Amino acid sequence: GVSRGLTLAETRPHRYRCSKMASGNSAFRDELTCFICKDLFKEPKTLPCLHTFCVVCLDEYAQKRPLDREQGDSRDNLPCPSCKKKFALSPEELPINFVLRNLVNHLKLSDANTGASSAAQGPDSDEEPSRKMTCSQCEKATAITICRKCRDWLCPVCTDNHKRTVKTKAHSLEEISEQSPLEDPIDMRKSPYCDISGHEDKKIDMYCKRCDKVLCLSCAVTEHNGDAHDIVMASKIVGDYKEKLRRLTEVTREVQQKSRQGIAVIDQTLASLEETEQVRAREVLEEYGRLKEELDRQRDRLLRKVKQISERKKARLNEQREELTRVEDTLQKGIQLADDIRENCIPVEIMYFQSQMEARLQELCREYGDYPYKPKANDIIGFVKSDGLERIKKSNTIGSVAAEPDPSSFTVDGIENAHFIEGKQSKLMVTCRDIIGNKLNEHRDEVSATLQRVGQENPIIPCEVRNNRNGTYTVAIQPQTRGPHRLTVSVNVSGESSERPPYNIMVSPPQRKITEATNVIRDDNMKNPLGITVTRDELIVVSDITAHCLFVFDRGGNYLRPIGKQGNGELEFEAPRGIACTPADNIIVAEKGNHRLQEVTLEGGFVRFFGANEVGKCGSEVGNFHCPSGVAVNSEGFVFATDSMNQRIQCFKSDGTFVAVFGKWGSGLNSLNVPYGISIYSQPLVLGEGNRELLFVSEREGNRVQCFEMRGGAYKSVAMFGSKGQDRGHLNEPVGVLVDSNTGYLLVTELKSHQVSVFTRSGEFVYSFGDRQAHAQFRTPMSVATLGDSHIIVTDCKSGCLKIFRSLDI
């Protein structure tokens, strides 16, 4: 803290202070030190604010301190050196602080008395060195005695004079070194003398009530006489003033207590403020770090985008340049050859080449006359800066980088999974994008679309296009015929048009609904039919799990012949389940009891076994089976089978070579819970040639259907639907599954619900037929197949029959 002058209010009782002084208390010594000169007070004088300073120090302060005119300073109006309160500074008129002057004298006496002991302790002592006391009379020599009467410090010469003078020779003198402050300290409170000329030897012991002034007897007689002045001895009325001061002191202490409490609160606030400062500084740094990290991330994102746009434009321009270089080279060769013939050949030779050269040059002009020489990309990369920090904070971005609309970079969203139906309107979304594929919010583009049936040049049906004013366009398609179609979409931007290769789409007939059974096929040889398939010649082949063989019927349901018998050899079956036709019209049979697949001909000939199991034993190694249930064959002859108890699907080539396995037990994607039926749907690719192959698998215990597709060299689950329940769209032990090639719908037989449910390929429930409450149509529907273009055939295992249903357009 800053040193300050000692106030009168802070002075303590004389004897207590003397004892503290005698004990060498350094804090007490500080109280008797002048704030200006940093030494013990010399003639201390007190300001109106009760701060005390040496009279010499106040004189120098008044004369030397620079004045602040703007703050109203003047030589007659200066602030207190300690509290800065302004006052009229006249040091000679200020009262002497007798209390502090006397205490300084006692302190000097204490220092003098302890000097001898300090010297005796040696030069290494930690005690403060002794102070030499100056004579009070001559104020030059060092004092050696103290007069108990006069309370003056006396040097040797003044001591002798004091002893010889008549007025003072009876006074008691004591040597300073003999004093013991702890036992009997000398009372150094000297009575003040009058400073009026001629009264210097008169003690001040009177008090004028009217003038509120202390004075000597001579002043009382000469200047304060008369009835207007009330003169009394100071000693007689001092008691009243002491009490008054005591009461004021108590009030002041109460005020002081408030200041101390204020200081305590301030100290607490300062400590809390320090902690708050650290917390807020940490929060500022954390927020700054977060914002910097976010700005760095946005910077990197925008720089990457700039790089992507530039690289894409460079690639397109370089590709176009290479093409134009080839064109220019072709044209140059034609021109050079024509110039050579014209300039170097004789007339006969020119006529010999003229028709050929004319045709070639004309061909070049036709082919390259309207060639797209305009650059396919420009040098523009747009950057829109955010408008100030507030905008950055609101938009969470420092700006945006964009390229101009690119007519060749549009997308047709939803076309992969769209379901087109004859006579019904379907909608697709065309999204315009820039050169790196970012969606544009502008609507300066023009979009058109046409639809044409494959195999027919006419008619070309224009599609309705609606501009959504946000960079997207809705294309409404309403095909009038069923079958394969091509959808052509083109985008025009600022006169530059781009047309994609046509999209291949399949238009299905209107939704069909199954009516009552039109025929029921029964035969005495057939016990419990389970699997079913229909050949290209519409022969119906059925597996019988109880008769352990296959039965063949014609389209009308007439029994033709059996294939195989019970056993584990060639053309022998044990609990056959699912069956499927190969492209050669052979039959693949999944045998639950023999844990294998077997291929036979329609005429009853053996072809091969699939699976490496030992006869009649199950296995879990790849290529082995444990209760296979369903089987399906694609157009290339690859065989897919559900390996039910191994919770997987296995794939083989048509010659029986193992190819792949996928699936595991579980309830998530790519997991299976007792896979049972399987069906393959071959969908034409939207762009280009070929087909997209989807595998639909029913899970008997999982109560769902899962769809798999070859992606990245492996079969992955791309969709699943269904859950256990009796409500519409739920499944209850699904077993048979088939994609109807006529409608594209998925048919699922439910063992416990005694019905067949129809779904779209994306898993949306369409309708069901059968009866959940009774066995009106089915007891145990197991497998399903299509017969022709309008009939469905279902095996009802426990009823021992096949039921044929007709589907009608609705």
C-alpha cells in the first residue's frame, strides 16, 4: 500500500503507545513517519483532513509541486499529499500535532536508551542502529541528559548552563543512557509556549470559549479580557471536551467499521474478480479457438471447392482441347493434301484425285463446320463474401464459392426406385447443378423431357415440366403403354443445351388384384406340396415334402409324371423344399433331409449335386448346407440357395462351383434369422445396357423380407421391411417369396396368417388375399409362382393341393 500521514483520530493512549514504542514495534514507528520525507516527524502539523506532515515538508510541497490548472490547483488551493482533499495551504497557521510530537520524543528516547545494548551486541546484530538525540536548546550538539521538569534534551554545554541558571538549577537531570523505558519512562509531553512576541516564556494553559482558542495568561489579560470573552483554565474544561471527543470517536468508529466492511467486500470482490477474469479469459480463448477452428474449416472447404471447380473446368477444357487438336490435325491434313495436289500435280493427276478430294473436303466441312468450338467451360469462379462478422455468425460461413450452372451436370432424383404404371402419372425431380455437382438455387435453366416406348419410333410423348424456382424442376410422366420405355431429359442454360443418354424405365400394367381361386389342382399321388416353379413351356413342377419327390403337371392341372423317389442317391430326395428352373429348363431342388441341392431334368435325368456335404450330413463350411430351404436361378445360370440353419445365402455357378456366401445370424442389415424363400428380380439399368439384380429373401423367424444387391464385389443388404404382427403390412412367418414379372410386385406367403401379402419392391403394402381368421382359402400357403400373364399359383401344403388365382387390372 501507499504510506500515509498519521491522523489524530488514530492516536492511541499515551502510556500504551509508550509501551509499544519501548518494545521496538516497527509498525508503530511507521505511524510516526512523515509521508513526504519518510523520516520521523519534525514539528508535525495537522491539516483539516487530519493528516499530519512535517512543517518543512509542507512548505516544500507547496512551493515545488507542479500545479494542475485544469483541476483547479493553485498555491492557495492544493490537495493533501495523502488523501488529495483540497485545502488552503498555510503551514505557519496549521496547528501543531502535540500528540505526535511527544510520541516522536519518546521514540527518540527509546532509541537512545537501546543504543548501548545494540552496540554491545556487535555489528552483526539485526537491531536498528541507535539514533543520536539533538540538544533541545542549541539544536546542534548531541544530547546527553534529559530535564524531567522542562522535558528538554541537553548537550554537555547546555547541561552545565541548566545547572547554573537560577531558574533551572533545581531541576532534576538524568543521563539518557541510564533511562529504562520499560520501568519508568519519562513523560515527554512538553507544555506548549506562546508564540506571541514577548510571551515566549509563557505556557499556554488558558482557553477562550468565545474565540475557541488556547492562550497564555498574558494573552488572556491583554487581548481576551472583558465580558465578551469567557476565559477558563484548559485543565478545568478538558474533561467535557474529552467526553465530547469520546462520543464523536464512537460515531467515527461506527463509520470506520463501515469502511472496513466495504474494504472486506472489495477484497472479496477483487478475489472473485480475479477468478472471474481467469474463467472469462479461458472462455474467450476457447470460443476464439472454436471460431478459429470453424473459420479454418470453412476456409479449407471453400479452398477445396475453388480447387474442385478449377480442376473440373481444366479437365473439361483440356479434354475439349485434345479433341479440337485432333480435329485441327484432320483438317490440316486434308488442306495440306489438297494444296499439294493443286500446286504439284500435273492436270491429269489433279483430275484423277479431284472427285475424291472434293468429296473429302466437303465431308470435313459438313462434319466440323458446326462443331462445338466454343469452350465448354469459362474462367469464372464466383465468390460471395459474408457481410461482416454478424453475418458470418448468423450464416455460420465466411462466404460461398460457386460456378455457373452447367447444363451437363443435372441429376434426375428418384428414378432408380420409381414405379411407373401404365396410364398413371408419376413425378420425378430434376436438379440443376454446377460443374462440381453442387445444387443451384437459381432458376435460369430450361428443362424438357420426352418419353418413347422401346422398339417404336413414334409417338414421342412430351412430358410436363414445372419450374419450382429453386433450381429444381418437377417432371410429370404419364405413359400410355406398358413395357420398356426411354426417358430423355435435356437442360438448356443460356442457349447451351445438354442431353443425357436416355433413361431406361419399365412401365408396369395397372395394379392388379387377386380374385377367388379359379382352379384347384389335386392328385392322389400328391400329399403335401411345398415348392413350386413354372417352366418356359408353362409346365408346373411341384416338390412334395412327404412323398419325397417331384410332380409335373401341365398348365390345365393335369398330372403328367413324378420325378425321383425317397433316398440319398442320384434322383433320390429327402424332404424336398424349394425348387427353381434353370435357363435350360432343368430343375434345382433344395433337400432339407440330405442337406444339399440336386439338379435334375424334366424327363427325370440326374445332372449334378451342389454342396460338399457327406451324404445325409449337415455342415457349416462354405459350400456345405444345413437344411437348405429356398432356391433361385438368375438369367446367367447362377444358383442362389437359402442355407436356413447356417443363417446365410450361398451362390454357385451352373456347374456346381462354389462362388460366394453372405449373411450371418442377427436382426440388423446383412443379418438373417432363418432365411427361407428367395426370389431374383432383374431390373434394366436406368442408364446404359444390362440389368440390376436384386435378391429378395424371406426370414421365417425374423418376420421380414430383406433385399440384397451386388455392390463393391459383395452382396449387401439395401432394404428390408416387415415385422411380426397381424395388421396390414406386418408379417407372420413369411416363407415363400416371388417378384411377379407381370406387375413388379412382391408376393409373400405367410404361414401363420394363412394368406399371401402383396408389396411393392420398396416394401409398401398393397393388399393381401386369403383369410387371417379362418382357413377359407389357405391352411398353410408355402410357395407361389406366376402362370402366364394373369394367373398366380400357390401351394397349400396341408390341404394337399395347388390353388390358381386370376389377377385383374383395377
